[in-house]
Amino acid sequence: MDLAKKEVRIMMVVLQSEEHDDTHVFNKETLGNSEVVGWLREKNIVLWGGSVGDSEGYQVAASLSTTAFPFLALISLTPPSTTSSSSPPSASVANGGALPTTMSTILRISGLLPPQALLTKLSTALSTHVDSLSRIRAIRDTQLADRQLREQQNSAYELSLARDRERARLRREEEARRKAAEEQARRKEELVERIGRQKRAWRNRQVRLGLLPTEPASDVKAARVSIRFPDGQKVSRRFECATRMEGVYAWVDCRGVAAEGDSQPDAEQQEEKLLQGYTHTYGFKLVNPFPRKVFMCGEEGGTVGEHLWPSGNLIIEEDGEEGSGEEE
């Protein structure tokens, strides 16, 4: 029954009683006739047979109100009640026609019939329902095509929506990367600018507070040091032997710096705040040219007397890493 509904095919039900005298003759001479078998195959009939002696056959016989055997019935889908026999398939669909889901009996035959008489009745009954089945198949095909079209449209819509979402996601990611790069560049610029202000404030403080080593008097033990700058200028001056090499580094770094803000308390407070947590780094090295020796600054650097007394030559080598050191 489900197969006949799904494929819009005619279903033939054959019911028999094993106790009936015509059963053997009907099976051998009528139902088994080659022309009858050929007609069933040609018309693509769905065939079901059963005995009323079995529970399933008995239930089918009761549902078809069968009283005489052998019994044969043709069952088919019928068009919607709102569709006239003259209405084309397109009109049926347009009027809301749907594929019927109920099966109706279109032919009932009871008793023994010769093969030709049976074929005549079967062909006559089938011919009266050819148009109905054609309309039903047309409705089914139209609905199937509409469903496939909707599925294709939905699939295309979902694909387009997924592409739009992917493009939107890529735009958001690109925008986030751009903003992150801009923010990183802004922070780097602010950091470089802040460190530059801190360096200037540190140098200004060294000069303003007189923290740089001054040239000692002639009676103080001192070393005469000649310093060559990267621009080729050479300066010679005396440093007290007790001066630490850190002081020489500071003097070189602050050379040419003029004190500012020495009479402005607010400026000094801002300078003090700016230098909180700041550690000054030098972007150069003091090097003895021959034999080559790099003098360290800080506690491990020692004093002028240990390295340069009574006299010494220094050249300034810029390490080129001041910017990266400042950022760190």
C-alpha cells in the first residue's frame, strides 16, 4: 500500500479461500495465464495476494467487505475532491490540490472468470482512471520539482549567507588587526617620546644639580683624558682619579646640555615625577683604542685612577641599540 501511494501505481489485491472449489482453477488458468501476467507487468501493477485463512488475509477481506471467493480488487489513489476530471494538473496545483493520501477501490471482482474476461474488466477499469493517475503524477512531479527548487534556493541562500558571514568575519579580523597595529604603533611612539623626555630630564637634572664630575684643581691627583667624539671633535680634560667611570659616561652624555628650570619648583616636581622608576641607559661605549678595551659603567666599571691615570685616550662608539634599549 505504501509503495503504491509513493509511486502512484495501481494495486491489485487477490484474496482466496483454500476451501473454495474454484481456487485451484483460478490460480492455474486465470491468474497464472501468460496474458494476465504480461498485462500486470506491462501496467506495472503492485500485486498483493493472501488467504482468508490467515489473520492478515482475513483482516483485508473484512476491510474490503469480501463475501465471495476468489476475490480481486483494483485499488488506486484518487484525485482531490476539489479537482474536476477536466481540470489540468496545473489548475489542480494552483487551486491548492495536493497529492492524495487515501486509496480507493476502483474495481471489485468476485468468482471465477476466464482470462480474457478478467483482462477486459481490468483494462476498462484502468482506462477510466488513466487521466486521474496522470493528474496525480503531475501534481506529485510538480510538488517534487517545487520542493527541489525550494531546497536549491535554501541551499543557495545558506551558502550566500555563509559567504557573507565569512566576509564579515574577515573584515572584523582585518579591522581588529589594523586597530591593534595602530595601537601598538601609538604606544611605541608614546614610549619613545616618554623615554626621550626622561633622558632629557635626567640630563637636565645632572647639569642643574651639579652631579657631573668637575675638572679638579691642579693640586688634586687627576688623570688627563682625551676623548674623541663620533663627529670627529676631540676634547681633552682632567678627571679626578677617584671619579668613577660612571661619572665619565655621564659627563660625555650631558656634554652641551644647558640647565633648565632651576628656578621653577613646579618644573622640578614634574621632572621628579617623570623620573620615578626610570633607569638611565647610555647609547654608546667608552673604548680605549689600543689595546682595545671597553670600559664598563656602573659599580663594576671602577675609577678613572684604576684605568686612565696618569693619562688615557678614549673614543666613543655608538652601539646603535639605544632605541631598542629604550623600548625595553
